[in-house]
Amino acid sequence: MTRMDISEFDAGITRVFQLDLPPEAVERYTAQAGTGEWPLQYGLGAKRLRAAFVEVVAIRDLGDMPLSTYLAEGYGLTGQDFRDDRARLDALRGHVVILTSAAFDRTAQTLNIQSPLRWVGSYADETKAPIGRPLRSASAEGALEGGAPGGPVSKGSSTTLKLILAALVVIVLAVLAFALGGGA
């Protein structure tokens, strides 16, 4: 059994687990039943697990694409820890379970990973530098001063608004006069 602590502040981590089950048993293990029973959650020992952030991959369904390429392209994994494990990831067979940090719903918990799950690795997402060149115009430099952009803000009311309010007052007075007996 493998223990793994998940912080409520956990973010940007993709975890990969090997699922050692025959293909016909995978769906039954990884699908959450209508009753709330979820063998995958029990196998992880997780208090909280969000199905929307759990992916089960049959490696054979990737065709010629290695698992590491799928993870790099699909999850944006590029860190050194991931690059060091590429050969090991590509050697896996059968099914893998991929969990992003969001799968734990910001819930602090200790996982107690049990068979048929086997932890393969946890990989941090590296933040990427912005694409493109820095802005080089006069409008992109300096500090903001003064009020809101777009010219001075009107301090008075518009004529249209005054006319609409006057019309509403007349309508309300007419309805009140009618309701209080003026329309009998």
C-alpha cells in the first residue's frame, strides 16, 4: 500500500496510476454507481474524488502514440520529473488512471493506494512563458492617472432618463387614482 498526502492547496499536479485489472473489469471498477459506490475511490482511499477530473485510458486505444506523448500534449506536462519518467510511462500496458489536482476538490486527505492500483508518478505542470513579444508602444508604458478611460464621466442625469421617470410617476398616479375609486 502506498500513502500519499494531498493538500487542500494542491494545484497543478497530474498523477498517473497503473490499473492492474483485466479489460472486462475496468469499467466496473472505475465507474461510479448510481448508489454512490465507487471502487476507484475506495482503491485510492480518497475521502473526496470528482469524477469529472478522472480519466481512464486504455493504452492500446492510443494506437501508435506513446503514453508520455499523450500526457505531454493532453495535460501540458513538460517538467524534468516527467521527462525523466517518459521511458517508464511508455513501457506501461493495459489501463492507466490519470488524476489532476482538481479531482480532489480542494480537500486535504491522505490517500492509501491499494491493489489493483499502483502509483506510477506525480508530475507538476510547469507554468509557461507568455507567447509573443513584449508590447513596445507608448500606450503600453507609464502609469495610469486620472479617472476612467473614455473621457469625463457625466455628473448630471440625462434628459431621456428624466422623461422616463416622469412618465412612470404619471402612470403610477393614474393607477392609484383608478384603484382608489376614481374609475368607478
